[in-house]
Amino acid sequence: MCGRFVLITDLQNIRKNFNIQNISCQYQPSWNIVPSQLIPAVINHRGINQLVCFRWGLIPSWSKDPSIANNLINARAETVDKKPSFRDAFKKRRCLIVADGFYEWKREGNKKMPLYYYLKSDRPFGFAGLYETWISPDKKEINTCVIITTAANELIAPVHDRMPVILSNDQERVWLASDVADVSGLLSILKPYPAEEMNYKPGLGPHSGNYQE
């Protein structure tokens, strides 16, 4: 799963790496991004990449209870095209959730030690994500998102059996393209990121050891 991640890259670097042409998101770097927070994401609207903010934790458009978001922070790649909560967004509302790295916790005796996973290139990357717009009873629009996970690669597997889907630059373009109707092609890119291109280190950034899972 992915329950906590990092985004500390400056806005100009995000703009460059994701070819952002329009920003409608108040960006605040953080070493400790958790569910229910507003997080930066990239969508493509009419051929233009935009940086927007979504609340992490998906509320399907048909849901009567917004608290469902607490249980929908991750979607499994293996079933994302079939589950009612995700299948419509999978076809029509795909996004990239911008990150520099993410955490998993390794059990050592009675304690859990946080491990920070990131790309060896140190570039920001995009988690494969989906988004929805939910209309509240008082007619307010709430935009929410979910991170897609897949089987862990060899680097992460000793700690956890799942990892977030990280997309390469070429895969990002395919994922964001609104005209892609080939479900099998989309599913084929939801694979573990190559372990040899990743690294990890103990702790939670500059605040190592201050946070609990």
C-alpha cells in the first residue's frame, strides 16, 4: 500500500518535469503527506497539462457517504478496471500524483522503523492515480483522488508486498491521454517500477524518527 509520501521539489522543477502549462494549486512542500490532505496532481485537459489539488482519499461520484474516502486511499492495479469505486475513473479520469518518494515501515522486534524509498535519479515522479468530483448535499464540489498500487519490486518486497505504481516519462503521457480507450494497454503499464532504479534510506527526511506509522 501507500499511506504516506514526500513531495519537497520546488514548483519550478515540477513545472519542468511534467510540462505544466497551467497551475491552479497552492503548493506546499512536505516530508509527511498523509490521507485526507490536499495534494498536487497533474491532469491533462484538452491537451494541456495542469497542476491541480485533490483531496487524498477517493469519494466515488455516486457515494452517499463521504467517509468512504477513508478506505479508498489506494486502488489495486489488478482490479482497478473492475471495482465499482474505480472503473469509471479508470476510463475517464486518470492523473499523476506528484511525489519525490514514499515510506514503508520495517518491523524490528516490537518497533517499526520507517524506510524512505526514492528514485536514484532524485527526480520527482508521478504515481498513477485516479480522480473524482463528488457533489456534497450543500452542492459543493469536492475533488478527490486515489493512488494505484501493484506488487512490490525486489527492493521493497522484504518490507511490504505492495508498492505504489510509479510511471516513467513515456508512460505518464499514455496515462494522461484522454483518448486512450485500450484498457489492456493501460493495465499493462501498472507494473512494479524497476528495483535497480530505486534506493532507500532509514528515517523520515530531516525529521527522522519523529513520526509514527
